[in-house]
Amino acid sequence: MFDFSFAEMALVVVVAVLFIGPNELPVVIRTIAKAVRAIRSLGKELRGVFDEIARESGLEEMAKDVNEITMIKGDDGKMYEAYNMAPLPPKKDDSAGTP
């Protein structure tokens, strides 16, 4: 998730020990861990709510109509995306009786 080197992590620990103190450091670490767990739990709950909304709105059914994206080679030799979609039904001609 985060890309910290060992030197950066060591610097954070040294600064934390100097400013917070060795006696209070475990309490601060536990508090931060609880906050991170609460934020992750909230994120999972929000993801579940959005998934439920997508199911209720019919988004999954629409996704079934759109097939996967395939890559095709163009005349210029470059690769392009080709969308394989279900064919659309023919449109009704409303102007059949008019000249």
C-alpha cells in the first residue's frame, strides 16, 4: 500500500519515540491501529452498499450485454480496443406512412 524504505520507517520510529515518549508509544500505536481498522470497516461497508445499489439498478444485467474488450491490430500496425457488444434491436421506422 505504502512504499516506505527501511530508513524512512526507522526515522519515523525515532521521531515518534522522541516526541511521544517510550511510555506513551504503545498507547498511541493501539489508537492508530483502532482508527485504521475502523476506516477499513467503513470502506468495506460502503463498498457493500454501492454493490447493492448496482444490483438493484440493473447494472449487472447491462454488464452481461457488454462482452469483454478485445484488442485488434489496425492497418497502421497499432493495437486498438474492439468492443464486442450484443447487437441492438432494429429501430422502428416511424416515417413509413409519410412521403
